[in-house]
Amino acid sequence: MTQQSEPTTSPNATATTSTTTHREAGAAMAQAALASPRAVPFPPQAEPRPLGERRLWPRTFHDRLTAPLPGLKAIARFAREGAVRPGKEGLADIPLLPFEPGPLPRVDARTVAVTWAGHASWVLRIGGLTVLTDPVWSRRIIGTPARITPVGVAWDALPPVDAVVISHNHYDHLDAPTLRRLPPDTPVFVPAGLGNWFRRRRFTRVTELDWWEGAELHPRGGAEGASVQGGGRRRGGVRFDFVPAHHWSKRTLTDTCRSLWGGWVLTDPDGQRVYFAGDTGYGHWFSRIGRRYPGIDLALLPIGAYDPRWWLSDVHCDPEEAVQAAQDLGARRMAPMHWGTFVLSAEPVLEPLIRVRAAWDKAGLPREDLWDLPVGASRILE
């Protein structure tokens, strides 16, 4: 396993630090990052790993948990009092959920554009590549009701998919029926320990990464490890870096934390940078990600599936924490996700949007930098 040079204390020790301390440190980091948007990363980024290499991983990643998984007492409490879904009043606003599908924007190799397909699925255009994040085009996933908003982008409307990034193996982020629609030679970037899942499904270009590792992919027509012509000068590839998250993994009764979990930082040859958080609670990793990848132009952050808080706070941000995370990262813009698609918890379906707007305003951040997109909508990074 690759040595982890970033943390100086164990994740569980770090988890004992107060939320206030995390936020104070994060605010200072955000100010430094915004003052010097192309600051030198600390520590320096690792050299890119070879694409598709086969690697040996530990049997478990339990040591990467920020907080212990719920024990029997917590599970018993949840069985007694935990509401799994919102009540009738909480579901009443489903018709008001924003859904505005439109054509994908026209882009070139120097354009960064995002389109929200719903939940944690984005169509990300960067560095001449079309990248899907945690693609879930299915109407229903195991363990939840059917989606309450349609997919924002028809599968047939997608351009050729150049790459897929996966944050972790939970069913609302790793959807086998959707992935079967892709050609088996599609490059996929996945957490450590998840590669065999893809290889069993005949994917041939699978790159597994540990936290703080990266790899580089070039647009079609450009040789790996070389430059390609575009935008009036010779250009390199897009860098895919896997970064920590406050979460966990499980897909069956016997594979808890057998594969890693995390987010992705994508950086184009011009240095434009998008952070996809995947699924995460709030904590110390955000300021560390911002320090190692300064100048994040857009952070795609989860704001839903947070109630009841005592049950979900370790693994899911609420809207206020997501806004704080954007500041900790030093991100210039934030686009909320992980809400308004699947009913996974007890908060009213429209509440995450209302609360994230209020938190953004309370933080005094420019309204135009909150990209609270309807499902199916797009924005271009200027």
C-alpha cells in the first residue's frame, strides 16, 4: 500500500478535534488559497501513476475511517426512533423540485463545463474530455424508492464518454446497469480495492488509486504521456487525483470497507480545477485538499441525505457544512448535489436547497458563485 504522507495523526484522533477548530483552520486556508490561487501545493503532488496498472491492496481500509461505524446501540436507537423517509408533508414539494433539462453546451479543449444529471452524476467537460462522475441513469437503485426527478441528460444525448470516475461502491454511486451501457474500453478511475469489480465486468482500462495519488489521461488522438494539439498550442492531459472523504464503503454483507472511498480533483492543462466530493461528511480533509490542490475553480459538494443528524453526521454533510467545506477548500464556486433525486433520508425534499441558499447568503459569499443548478442544467466555467 502507498505510504500516506499527508496526515500527521490517525483519522480517529483527528476526528476528536472540535468542529469550531476545523472551521477556523479551514477559513484561514480558504483566505490563503484565494489570495494566491496558484499557490505551490503542500505537500507537492505525487507523480502520475501509470494507467491501468495492477496493484496489491490491503484486505481492509477500516483504518481510514474518520469515525467508527455505528455499533449495536446506535442501530437499536435508529430502529426505535430513526425516520428513514420524510413524512407526507416532506414529500409534498416533489413537484417543485427544479428540473430543467437542456442541450449540453458546445465546448472546446479549453472549456470547462458541468451538467447535473441528478444525485452525484455529472457530465463534466474538461481539457477536451467528457467525464461522467458516479453515473446513475437507472430509475431505481437497491434499497430506495424510484427517483423523484428524471435523469437530467438522456443517455443518447451524451457525447462519447472519455472517462468515468467513481467515488465509492454504494449503490447510489456505483450503478451496474448504467455502467453496462459503456464500451468496455472506457477508462475508469476508481478507489483502491474496487478494480476487480470492474474487471469482472470486462472493463479493460481500470486505474485504481489510493488517497493523494493521481493519473493523467489525454484526449482521443493524443498519446499517453505525450502532448496533443489543441487551443493553439501543444497541450497535456487532464490529471485525475483521488482525495480523502469522510465516508465508508459497503456493497454486500461481507465487504464492509474492503475498498476505499473518496473524491476526485480534475485539473486541465491550463490549471483549471474541479473538485468532485463524491459522498462525504464534514471534517478536516477539506482544508487539506485545498492546501494540496490550491485554486479550485468549482467544488461539486453534497448537501442532502443528512437527517436524522445523529445518525448521518459522520458521513453526509448538511447544507451549512457543505458551504463551510467550500470555504475550507478555497473554492471559488460551489455546485450542490446529492439531493432532489433519490429519497435517502428524512429531511423534506426541498429543504437542502432552501438551507444551502440561506447558508451561502449568511456567509456573505457572491450569489453568482453558488451554482444551484436544476437537474439537467449546465454551466460553463468562465
